[in-house]
Amino acid sequence: MLVRDAFSVPAQPVAEAEGVTVRWLISTNDGADNFHMRLFELQPGASTPWHQHPWEHEVFVLDGEGTIKSESGEHTIKAGSVVFVAPNEWHQFCAHPEKPLKFLCLIPATGACLIPVAHKEAKEAKGC
């Protein structure tokens, strides 16, 4: 069994997204062979890139407000919201301009870290 404080795990900047960090709370390094748990923190007005990948993920919003965008539309998210992003679905998380957004994101461990994420060029990307 592993028990630790989430904030003892170092936050790493997300290279493609200014103002976004990720903490790998549970990963293969911890013996988790099936799922990984990550904590994303978006500063006010920050966003993830408009992107897709071949794995699903499940998200639980811990704190703050923002939007999740997909090709089918945009949804407001806040503390307590849950989101399912299907494999290969284009999506983007955006923090409220005045509030940070903090969420847990669970992904399958098998191959997820080895498969490149597809990003659309800035001219094609959705804006926050």
C-alpha cells in the first residue's frame, strides 16, 4: 500500500502549456501497472493545448472553475464536476481567467506515456 501527501510529489511544468503543471501522484514507479493518477493545476487563464490521444481519461475537478472544450461543444466545470474524455477525442481544459483550476486525471498505464499526443497547430486550435 502507498499513502503519501499529494503535494509531496513535485509539480512538473507541462512543456506545451504555460501556467500548467502536473504531479504524477501514482504511476508505474509506484507499482501501478493498470492506471496512473495525475494532478493538474492550471493558473488563472491558463489552458492545456487543443489535443487528442488514443487513450481515455477520467477527470474529477477538485477546485476552481473553467471549461472543457471538445469538437461537440464547451462545458463549464467546477469543483465536483466529473469529465470522461473518450479515446481520440479532441479536447482542451481552460481555467477561469480569475481563478486557478485543479483536477485529478486518471489514465490507463499501458502505453499511455509512450504514445505521442497530437496537437493542432495554433491557427487551428481552439482558444480559451
